[in-house]
Amino acid sequence: MYLGFFKDTNWRHALSVENVVGILEKAVEAEKAHAERLKALAKSISHPVLRTLLMGIAEDSAKHAIMYEAVLEIARGKIGILSPEELNAFRSEVSHHIEVEKRMIEVVEEALSALDDPRAKLILDAIRNDEIRHHALLLTLKDVVAERDTIEEGEFWTQVWSGSRQDSRHYVIGPRSRPG
Ligand SMILES: [Fe+2]
Ligand SMILES: [Fe+2]
């Protein structure tokens, strides 16, 4: 069982850097294993809503593995600085992805208005919320990252991160648009 490490790691009391790194490494593996097993279960289920919900947890778990890996890098003292090449790549791509997310909001809203089944609407509404968040986050990143020549650490990223957790300040599309 991949959560066994919580029992034999005295992580609440002995938080040396080595211990934290060890816990994070195990958490990465635990999340990946959890995601794979959930995905296998989801694929075996024919009910579309139950399958979707399980798959959603699996995808979140895969995302948590990536997030733990980021924390690991920070815990190991590795703070990546954006290179000029990376910054250029971001600048040239971000507008494309903003447009794609915008189109995805339109697509999901078309589907929402065309279908009456409450189960379908439930799933489509969840997609719509995600797409609004993606679109808003990319707009925020374009604002704060793409326009800058130097990317500073610390408070800057704290603000970007907390902005990314909030909903849709930029969202102005479609009949259901939310207030600014
Ligand atoms: Fe998780
Ligand atoms: Fe999206």
C-alpha cells in the first residue's frame, strides 16, 4: 500500500530538510501510483458521471505529483530563473493559448445551451469553470510575466500564485459573463 510511508515516517516531529525531501519524494510516488490506479478503475466504469469524477481525482493526483516535484526543487534550494529564451517562448505562445481557452469557453457554452440533460450540464459546467480559470490565468500571466524584462522572486510569484487561485477577473465573454 503506497500510503504506508505515513506510518513509518516520523514526519510530524523530525522535520530536518532531509526528512522533508524524503517525504516529498514519497508523496510524488504515492500521488502517481494513486493516479494510475484511479485511472484504471475509471476506465473500467461505464457510467459517464462516475467515470468522469474518478478520472478528475486521478488527474488532480497527477497534478499534485507535479506540484510536489516543484516543492521538492524549492526544498532542495533550486529556484529556476527564467532564461531569455524561455521568456521569448512564453511571449510568443501565450496569446495563442489565451485564444484557444477563449474558444473553449464558447464551445462549452454552445454545448450547455444545446443540451438539457442535467448530468451533461453538470459536467459541462465544470469544464466551463475550468476554462474560465485557464483563460483568466493565462491573461494574468501575460500581464505580469510577458511584459516584464526581469522576473523577480519572492513577493512577485506570491502575487501571481494567489491571483491564479482566484476566479476569472478578466472574464468578459459570452452571455453568462461574470462581473469584473
Ligand atoms: Fe493528492
Ligand atoms: Fe482549458
